[in-house]
Amino acid sequence: NYSGETKEVKSANQTGAYKRLLIGESASVKVGILDYQMELLARSFGHDDGDIVDDSVSTPKTKTLEFGGPRDMKELTVKIESPQPTTPTLKDILTLYRVTAKPEYSAAYKLGGERYIPVTFEALADVTGTEGTAKALGCIVSQYE
């Protein structure tokens, strides 16, 4: 999802706006984490991989992630590549440079026999400018021949 916030510029002696400025933008993407991949699930909850307790001795083996309490949200980069419908060898690529997961959880769902957990990542502005243009949220690249 992408949305922009605009501001109209008006003159005192005109009835309508003569210019519109883009003053804010937001972007998010909803993805499915495949079949309880605990490391990805931990990151989507704002945790590090080290917060997972791996008990490989018990039967069955378990991985546990405890959650709750305030903490800095872990920042990630999200890159999604999709084959183009007319030319599957070419891709459309969405990259969000800095994201945090929206803190929500819902039960897993099945798609084509696989089990997924839906997670929404919300973009933060890249104020350093190290990933493209300063203050960019991300980019969309469409390959062509």
C-alpha cells in the first residue's frame, strides 16, 4: 500500500488551489511468513534471532519466542520480486529500505497446501540517503528487454 498526503496552495484572490504539494508519504507491504519460520517471526515481533530459545533435547524439539514489553522495533529491508505475467523471466521488484513490522498477529492460513502467518511491514523514511535518494521509502523496479 502506498499513500501520499498533499497540501493545496491558494492565493488570497483566487477561488481554488493553483498548486498541490506532496508533503508526506507512507508505504507498507503485507506478506506471509511460511510455516512458523521462527527467526522471521521473531523479527516481525521486533526481536532478534537470539531471543528464540531452541530446545533440541526434548521430544519433540521446540523453539520458543516469548513476547511482550516495550522495546525498539527491529528495522529490516524488505525486497519482493514478482515474475511478470507476460514474461516470467523478467521481474517487478519492490524494495522498502527501512521497515518495522506492524505489531499484530493473526492465525496462520493455508495457501496451496502451505501454511502462512500474515505480517505487515511499514516503511520508515531513509533520512541518511544511503539507499538511493535522501528520505526515500523505497523503490519499484520493472525489468524489460
